[in-house]
Amino acid sequence: MNVPDCIEDEVQLDELLSRPTPGVVDTFRDLTGDVLILGAGGKMGPTLARMARRTCHTVEAEGGAKRRVIAVSRFSSPGARAQLEGWGVECVACDLLDPSRRKALPDAPNVVYMAGTKFGATGNESHTWAMNTYLPGVIAEQYRNSRIAAFSTGNVYGLVPVHRGGSLETDAPRPDGEYAMSCLGRERILEHFSRVNRTPICIIRLNYACELRYGVLVDLAQRVWHGDTIDVSMGHFNILWQGDANAMALCMLAQAESPARKINLTGPEILRCRSVCEAFAEIMGKPLRLAGEEKTDALLSDATWALKNYGAPQVGAERLIRWVAHWVMHGGPSLAKPTHFEVRDGVY
């Protein structure tokens, strides 16, 4: 992919985030049927849906069968539905916890499951468990004859020593807090229905997707730009350009199997929070205010399998840091949704 030195606006940003990779095109050549994306209205869903639609266009232009890409969400964000429809994605407004609405959803042989909740889990634990653990079960039953790529999180591993290089898919989960526990519940429920119904499922443990309006780098860049003090107790983290995350996640539809398979999804680098903040301060010409003592453990994942099979990210951390710095310095839009990556006790 030809990548620019900087990104000037959201039109350019969304185009890059949704540009299909050769790997996605190859995957879609082999898949048949429509693609249904549940929970498509969040931070990552719209550009993932657009990438799926663009990939279908490419395959159709080669003589492949026409197929639908259908995005399902409550569409509570203004303009989200219109934007998706403008990109050629069909939209269905639905509260997935409403049985009557959920049962009326269209069938599809390929399902990307993105629904879930994280922030606000503390104080609203019952809703968190309903979304993250109960709902995946009813979706797995409703789409028992589909292949499912379901998003999970690296939070299920808990904190691990930095020197280890990150958690592997074979490591035992050690979730901290109700959010992470409910996400492990999601995985266990999906595993159960995958075995019982022989539904092919791939569980994607993502940690963390990043673009210019949202992500760990955006959080840090904004704090440097505004002169805020930054706590570096969570001293290390992983990131992955969201365009790469979109592409690899769509490729993982082909990895769905029964019993359910788990795959880590993140970038190859373990980034040091202090060093990233220093880089932003240098680019921005700002003083740096740091606090806290770096701990020897962090929430880290090892995505060796995904990177070996799908290739290195098209946008690496160094370029993404420059992109984010330019975006923040020039007043680029933000989703105003902090990641809270610094949380160490699992309370979100």
C-alpha cells in the first residue's frame, strides 16, 4: 500500500482504513455468500464494513458472484447509517438484546460479531454481562449454520511480565475485573456452541486497534499537546493500525473452525509509553510532564501467528506516531473516547 507522509482529513483517513489488502481479496475469493456485521456502529465497525464492501466489489469485478454486506447496529451515532449506506453497505437498525428485532435479522453464511461493551462496566455490571456473555450465546444459536469471526480482547490474559514479550493464545486466561471476566465468558459461551452445533468460529483477541481519531497513541498525543501530566505506570503497550486490524479480522473468517479457534491480533512492537511520549513532545515542540513508576508487567499480546500468516502491518508504529502527531497538532477530529489503556485493576 502506498502510504502518505500525513493524513489531512477524514475522507482520506476513512479511505485508507477501508482499503482492502491482497490478503482480504484472496480470502473473499474463497468465501461464498453475504457478510453480516453485528455491532457495526462502533469505533471500528464502519471502516471494517466498508472494507468488506470494497473487497466484494473487487471480487465481483473479476466475475465473482454478487453478495451483500449488511451492517447491524442501533446506529445511535448521528450520520453513521447514512455514511455506511453512502459506501454501499446495507444497514439494519437493531438492538441485539431485543429478541423480536434480533430474530428478524437476515441470514448470512459469514458473520463478523463485534457487539460488546467495555466502558461504564463498573456500576452497570449486569448490562455488561448481558452484552458480553449472554448475547454471544443467542447469536451463536441464531447463526449456528454460519461461520463466525467474533471479536474478543487481550484483556482476558491479564497483566504479564514485559520481558516475556506478550501473552500467547496457548496461555491460560487470568482476567482482572468484571469487564475482562465477562469477555472470557463470551469466549467460553462461543466455544460451547461451536462444539455443540459444530459452528465454525474464530475468536479474535484484539489489543489495541489505533487510528487518528481514537486509540492509545491519540490519548498520549492529546495529553502531550495540552501539557497534561501523563502517568506511565502502565509502561508498555501494543497497537495495530486499524486498517491492518480490519483486514486481518476479515481474513480470519477463513480461520473459523469447530472447536472454536483463538487468534491474537496486534502489532509486532512492544511500545514503551515513556518513549512514545518523548517522540510526541519532540515532534510537537512541547514540554513533557510524566508521573508514576513504570511497572514490570503490562497488558501485552504476542500476535506471532497472525503476523506470520498475514504479513507485517502496512502502517508501522513509527509512521503512525507521526500521523497522529500531525493530526492532533492540526486540530483533526477526535471521537473523544479515551481508551483508558493505563487502567491496571480491570475497573472500567
